[in-house]
Amino acid sequence: MPTLETLVKIALLIAGLMTAAAYLVLVERWVAAWIQDRLGPNRVGIPLTKVRLFGLGQPIADGVKFLSKEECTPAYVDRLLYFLAPIIMFVAAMAAFAVVPIGSVLPIDVEIDGTTRPIELVVAPGVDVGTVFVFAAGSIAVFGVLLGGWASNNKYSLLGGLRSGAQLLSYELPLGLGILGVVMVAGSLRLETIITQQAQSGVWNAAIEPLGLLVFFVAGFAESGRLPFDLAEAEQELVGGYHTEYGGIKLLLILVTEFLHMFIASFMIVILFFGGWHLWGLTGSGSEVTWPVAIIRVLVLLGKVLLTILFFMVARWSWPRFRFDQLMTMAWKVLLPLGLVNLLTLAVWVEYGDRVSRAMGLPPLAVMAVCGWIVLIVAWAVLAWALPNTTDNRPRRESAGEL
Amino acid sequence: MKRDDPGKGDRHLLPTGPDGCFAQKVPVPVSRAKLRWIEEPKLGPAGRTYLPLFLGGLTTTLRHLLGRKVTVQSPEERYSPPDPLIYRGVHRLNRDAEGRVKCVACFLCATACPAHCIDIVAAESPWPDREKYPQTFNIDELRCIFCGMCEEACPVDAIELTSLYDLSGKSREEMIFDKAKLLGIYDMTKDAEPMRSSRNGG
Ligand code: SF4
Ligand code: SF4
């Protein structure tokens, strides 16, 4: 039975996410423009006046443009799948947010089924498999991409869909390994617990398992399909990839979904590795909160997420796109071993860590952090030494045969 | 060879497969001994860790993020081409010393135009110094790609590109410039922009 509380939260979340997506498109365009030495959108302000507001009206204009565009469906598409694909992607991406905490709790008690508890800032509080749920909902995206690519009946779309399918499947593995490490340390799959555990110890997971962060970060980038991992829609090669044949509101759905994937990735990075709403000396760590603390926690979390998203946006212009074989090498020969090493280290730590550090007379987390960083450096160095020192993938001279 | 299919004449010499596409093995007209296989440079120890590339990309973007912007705030600010004499904007048809159109209707510009946007109707010239002159001379500015080939091709420097870059109109018909309009552009720009060839000795 959905309660009023849940309905209100869902409404707020959807409204918030859509607004955020609209404005982050503007931010993305600004960042892109500034990096290219341009000014970016700075004209659209309040409609019908000459007030410019640094271009803050741009999202409205963009939205109106998308909605009023001609709704055109190519003749040879598989109509059912063609319309289904963007909807599947969008719904799955939105669903993932059901378990993502946007803060900690509000200091108002509500009574449900006879028990009194404070309002938690998450649509579905207390989901014990929160991490797995986000992960599962995120991987449904691959259906949308594949269906969209297939249903469009277009070579470029199909190629984009296939590439994306292979990419998403490959990177799910390192992504899972990155999450597993965190789950092992926290001893729970609940996102709220993972945050609380970091807040109470005061040490973020990024410090104690940098290798896990690295693996998760790169895999998260790849899962959200942004440059340098945007092979699915490489404009220079595939026109628009799997959404070449989409236009109007369907394209809008797909583009918003891509932004939602980036949000999810950023939220997960912040929650799993950067302490969620925790900031030393500002947010406290208990479950009893006052209004100011509750609000500060939300702001801290959103601030961290915004910084991560900004990094995503800057990264887009910083490195060239991977070639497909490099992409696969990255997943299977780099991230997978690194993830396994990370998991192994943490497993050993969870088993013996306490005893070792007690014997040495040092705080466990400090020892763990030092171990984590040493493992990162050693594993990276070994990998750098072991991988081929050229990226040449042409057929070799001997096997090239006749020209 | 028909001018409309550039390159067709060379291409049919290549062997083609049954479907008309090029056969798989196109003979390379060099001996294998002369071929040089260029190897990619090997990565050094630092390069193998990917850190220099990672930091290099990031510093470049951050430098530009904070750097000076080059946007010109048109229409409040006007962009002026650094050298208007080599800018490729709207066309004009030049007049000679007596104010007549210089063009001799030789069709070289229309032939050179890759966008096929010049349409000329030639007529017998009323003047004794040439045989033909253009009765009508239309350029579809919407089709034009402003490549400057017409200017290159003209033997009498009759057609030139000016430095007017912001041309706009309310209909497609309006954007097909006729002879009068093109001559008008000459009258409009002749003071600011002398004939280009005059700079090169006339
Ligand atoms: S500038 Fe190029 S495209 Fe335009 S009319 Fe001249 S030749 Fe044709
Ligand atoms: S090339 Fe020059 S002279 Fe010949 S038709 Fe064109 S404008 Fe006239």
C-alpha cells in the first residue's frame, strides 16, 4: 500500500530529477563551451522580456523545442519495440532512484502500521538489497539500447546497439567487483548502512580501498556511456548510434535517461566511496538529527554529487574515445584483475585485519588505508609492466599477406 | 568525360567485382620492396601507467576552462574579418570603368562551381568589345558553399566574394540573387573593398 509519504517522495523525486536533468544539460553546455574557449548559452532569460539571467531560461526553451518537434517515425521500424525502447530505458533509470538516499532523515516522526519512525529521505527506505537493486535496474538499460538499435532498422543504430550491449555487459563485472569490496567492508547491502558506517568511522571508503574506487569509477563511467566510453553513439562513426532514428519526445526521453545514468553513477560513487552525506565536523554521524543538520546533510550529499558530475563533464573533453578493442582490453585485462586484487585484499583484511593491527598496536583503519594504497600502486605497476606497450592493432606485417 | 561525374573516368579502370563495387584486391602500383611499415612509437615506463596522458588531458581542459574566451557577442558586437580581401562572403558582380557588367558570360564560374548554384543565360553583347554578356545571372546563395571556386575561375575578374557574412532572408526565392542584386552589392562594397585583383597588380 503506497502511503501518502511515499507518494509525496516520489513526486518530489521525479520533479527534482527532471529539473536537475534540464539544468545540468545547461551546465554541461556551459562547461563544454568554456573548455572550447566559447561563452556558451547566455541569452535566453525570462520569456518575452529582454532579461537574460545568464541563459538560465535555456532549459525551458530546449524543452519547448523538443516537445513541439515533428513526431516522425521512420517507415521501416519495428513499431512496438521502437516505442518501447526509450520507455524501458527511462523507467529503469528512474526506478533505480527508489533506493538511493538523497540525505539521511528528517526530524519529523510519522506513524505507520503502529510504529513511529522519522521520515527517511529515500523513496523506499530500508531496502536490504539496495545496492543490488540499483545495479539490477541500471543493467536493464542494455535492453533499451539493444531494442532501440534493433527496432530502428538502421545499420548505424544496430552497430551502436551491439557495441553498447557488449560494453555494458563487460563493464558490469568490474562494477560489481567494485561494489562487492564496499559491501564486504560495510557488512551490508543497504545504502543507508554503508553511509552510516563511513560516517561513524569518519573514514571514507575512498581512503581505505582506493583500488576499488578506481575500478568502480572507470566502470561507472563506462556504464553511463559517456566519453571516453561513448562508443554506442560515437557521432563521428555512427551518426548517433542507437538513437539515430529517434526524434522529438522519444529522443528527449533517451537523452534524459543518459543524464539519469550519469546521476546514478555519481550518486553511487559518492555514497559508496565518498561518505554520502557525511562531512567531518559539519554533519555529525548519528541518526538523531535536528533541522539544520538534516538540511546540511542533503546539501553535502548533493554538493558531492554535483562535483562528481562536473568531473564527468570535464572528462568528456579531456580524453579521446577508446577504440573498441581497447575498451574490451580495459574491461577484461585491466579492470577485472584489479577488481579481483581489491576484493582479495579486502577479504584478507576483513578476516585478519583486526588481529594484525591489534598486534601492531595501530588503529585498524589506518593500517587498512596504508595497505589499500600500497596494493593500488603495486597492482597498477604490475599491470603497466604486463600489458603490451603499444596500441597497434593492425594485422602484423608477416600475416598481412598480399596487399 | 561528363563534368558532372568527376573522377568517373579514372575509376572505371580499377577492377570491379560482380556487384560493381571495387574488387577486394586493388593492385598497388608500387613494389613490395618499396613499402615501408611504420611502427607505432612504443610507450615508455611512464606512458604505460597512463598517468601522463591522464594528467595531460585534464590539464589541457582545465587550462581552457579558465582561459580567455573568443566568442564575439553578435549582433551587439560585430565581427570584422581580419583581411576582408580574402574573406569568402556574399558574391558581387563587378562593373568595368564604364559601369557595365564585366562578365563575358563564359560560364567558367558555373562550370567550376561544385554546388551548381550559378545559372547564367548568355546573350549577344550590345557592346563592341566582347561577343557575349549575361542576360541573366542568378546565384542561389542558399546552395552556395562559399568555396570561392567561381572567383578563382573567372578570367576577367567579374565575380568576386565580399566580406559580407551575415546574409539572411525570409524566403528561399529571396535568397536567389539576380544580376541587379549582385551588381548592387558591388556598388555597396566597392569603396570598402577594392577589386581583389587590383591588389595583385590589376
Ligand atoms: S563560392 Fe563556390 S559554391 Fe558558391 S557560387 Fe562560387 S563556386 Fe559556387
Ligand atoms: S567566369 Fe566570370 S566572365 Fe565567365 S561567366 Fe562567370 S562571372 Fe562571367
